[in-house]
Amino acid sequence: ATTVRPIATSREASGAENDSCTRTCDCFPIRSGRDLNPFASKGKVVKHSATLHGHRTSFTLEEPFWQELKAIAKDRDMPLARLIAEIDDGRGQEGNLSSALRVYVLAWVKARADATGGA
């Protein structure tokens, strides 16, 4: 099974936040309205841990990419963990998973903009 969990930050580990999720990614709560604003968390990188095809791996994503990746999984009606595994399977040996996830999100957003006549 493919599962994804956030790695606890020092703030979470100290008990400052009690809502860390240990289930699959598609259950992560939105903690505040700031999460909806990509500029509010500009530069904030969050590390995540995943089990893909039985192997543990980790990746880091800025919050706007993480939120968009979750939205893509929802649009495609699939668990986020499965989407991440699909992207990982298609990335080849040269790049890392974090970069592959960012490129996938960018390509998805650009394709949607092109399809709707956006920029």
C-alpha cells in the first residue's frame, strides 16, 4: 500500500500542534485561511514522508505546491498517495521526487490554463 504522512516539525513534536495526521494524505485538514493564500506561506517548505511500493522515501514541497497537489488528486478522483506514486514511477532516474512533483503541478496548472483560455 502507498501511504504518505507529514514528518513532525519540532513545533509539532513539542505539542504546539495536536492535529498532525497519520493517515493517508487526502485526509490532511486545512489549518487556517492562510493555507489558501499561496503568498502567505511563500518559501515555507514542508517535509513529507511516503511509502511508495513498499519503500520509505521523503520529499519537500512549498505549501502552495502541496495544496495544489492535493487539489489535483481530488480533481482526478484518486488518493493523493496514488498520485504521488504515479509521478514517482514516471520521473526517471535523473531527477528527485520533490522536483518531479513540482514539475507535475506546474504542467497540470499550465494545461488547465491553456484549456480554459488562461495565460
